[in-house]
Amino acid sequence: VMRLMQKGVIDNSRKTINPGKCICTMMGGTREFYDFVDHNDDFVTRKSSYVLSPATICQHRNMVAMNSAIQVDLFGQVNAEMIAGKQFSGVGGQLDFLRGAMMSEGGKSIICLPSTASKGTVSRIVLNLDPGVAITDTRYDVMYIVTEYGVADLWGKDNDERARQLIGIAHPDFREQLERDYWTKIHKIV
């Protein structure tokens, strides 16, 4: 953000609320970053109850919330916090931003993730989330999932269309198995 602001790419002038300001609840970075934000009137720190409130977030027209994930199952449920049943990261305001963006006029919620992990040996688009992991975002809160293979538009889709869309953006090495598992294990079609 600092570099983009220095180049004039980000100026916050199109924001519906708090125009011209970067609103944040906490900041972290390099010494250069701290020098940049020190006494910089373009940055305003507010309580997380304000920054992470869907009621605040949705006031922005065309709000786009982009978040990451560890896994997404074929129903569109998102695990963004656990690996092998162990806490990997906190959720921050991920669900708050997804819901705020959905309620925003013209808003969109997007989950971005690479299609694989472990040097391409593990698909991050999976039949079911790993046992024991938390569901960070329900299938009803996700509009779009993006990998390097494209975009799955899940908004308003039934389970079969969700699965088709997600298989279509999985790594090609895993698509056939995901398709077979979906129809044999979920639908019990032999």
C-alpha cells in the first residue's frame, strides 16, 4: 500500500465513506513504512469493532473483499486457518469482509488461492475439508473462488454447479479424481 500510495495509484478518493483515508485497526511493517505512516493524515486507526463491521464495510459502493484460503471443498466451504487439524493463522476479519462486500451495492467477495500445495503434490480444491479443520467461510458467504486456472462463480449456484465450477479451476492433475470422487462419494453414483 505504501508504494502504491507513493506512486499515486492509491489515493482513496473513490471511497464512499472516509474518502481520502486509509482506515485500519493495526499496522505492521518496516522502519520505512513506520516513517511513512508517522504523522501521515492519510492513515486513521480505528477500533476493530468499526473496521471489521459488515455494517461499516457495506457502506462502500462496489466493495471488493479479497481473502486467501488454505483449502476449498467442492461445496465452496473455505478453510483459511488450519492445516492438518492445527491452527495455522487467525481469521482476522475475513468473514466480516466477505459479508460486508456481499451487502455492498455492486460488491463482490473473492477467495484467492493457488491450486496446489506441497510443490504441486496436494490439491487445495478438495472433495471435503480435512477432518478436524474449522470452516472459516460457509458456502453461503463465498461469491468467487480464484486460482491460477480461472474463476469459479459460486453465487446462487446449486451443489452440482459449484462442484463443476471448482473442479474447473483445480490443477489439471487433480480434476479427474475430484470429478470421480464427487459423483461416487457424494452422489453415490457407481
